[in-house]
Amino acid sequence: MNNFLKILHFELINVLKSKWIIFYGLSFFFITEAIFRLGGSGSKAIVSLLNLSLILIPIISIIFGTIYVYNSREFIELLLTQPIKRSQVYFGLYLGLTFPLSISYLIGIMIPFLIHGIAEPIVLTSLLLSGIFNTFIFTGIAIVIALKFDDKSIGIGVALLFWFFFSIIYDGLVMMLIWQFGDYPLEIPLILSSILNPLDLGRVMVMLKFDLAALMGYTGAIFEKFFGETIGIVISLIMMSIWVIFPFFYGLKIFKTKNF
């Protein structure tokens, strides 16, 4: 445990000094502040931030995480020559990446809300939870990619493909499904399609807290119809947790057997 804490402390300090982390937090701060100054109320600001978060959080988490692991390869190799368990090194690396990204995101959004007032505390909490979950998910995927591909340029390319698929291509495939099979009952397939995309789950989790059904989109409306607000949010949280767990343990499995 002592070794793990030392590794975690080093990783936290190292990541927090990164210009990426500072830029990341400042981006959310200035975007949120701009939304308020342009006349966005609490609920309007949350909807705008949700759409931006679903783009910025995945790409920053997966690209920053992938590059960081590649750049830390020599340090990881040095640690593995010491009498330290591989699992401790992996935990320190994973948490050392996810904690600073999550903290930067939280601070960047919360400061403007504290200044201008929190009108929708429950919805804001859902937004922040969604962002933190996606930070852990896409950082976990980034670590898996960096461990699977030894070539840095290939790894970054694969990371971009993952982001592009979940952020853009996936929704296009869902829309094509709706267009092609619109005459058939698609409720169950669409619920499953949402579960298979953490970004859709994050969107549904936040939008279920709004009374404005039009904002939720087709899949969000189906979630509310089938499960209701409370159960729908619980299911979203459970599935988001599974999305966090799977890349984490898959990355740990690769890390334990990888020949650095």
C-alpha cells in the first residue's frame, strides 16, 4: 500500500503540472462563464455544457491518457524493475490520470455556477457525474490502447478512431437503424444501443432529470417510457459503472502479462 501511495502521489503531481490539465480546466471555466454571460440560465447552461462535455471529455481523456502512457513507458519500466506489484503500478497510473482530469473538470464547471448561482442542483450533479464517469471510461480505454499497441502513432490513431466512433459514427448507425426499420418496434434495440455507448448513457442520465421531453431525444424518451425517471437513472448509473470496470480490469490483465 505504501508503494501504491508513493506512485499515486508522483503521478498526481506529474499530471497536475501538465499544461493539458490546466488548459482543460480553463476551457470548461471560460465556456461555462461565457454561457452564463450570454444569457443562459442554470438549466440552459447545463444543456449546453452537456453537449460540449460529450465532445470534449472523451477526446481529451483518451488522447491525453494515451500520450501520457506512451511518454511514461521508461518510468513504468523502471518501476517494474523494483520489488513492486504490477497491480500497484497500474492502479497508481490509472488513478493518477483520472483524478486530475476529473478535478480539473469539476473545478472548471463549478466555479462559474458558484458565482452565478446553482438553479438546478440535482441536474447539475447528474451532469458532473456523467462527466466523471466518461473521464474514467475513456481514460481506461486510453490505457488499454497504449498497452495493446507499442507504436505511439498507431495508438494515437486508434484512440482517435474510438472517439470518432462513439461520438459521431455510433449515433449515425442508430439513426440509420431507426430509418431502415421505423415500421417495426424498436424500443428494446434502441435501449440496448444506448447501453452500448457510454456517451448516450451519460446524456440520458442527465436528460431524465429534465421535464422537457423534447430535449431527451428518441432514446431518452424510450428510457423514460420504459423505466421512468428514477429507475432509468439507476440503470444508467449501473451500466456506466460497468463501462468503467471493464476497461479498467482488461487493462490490468494486459499490464500484468505485458513484456515491457
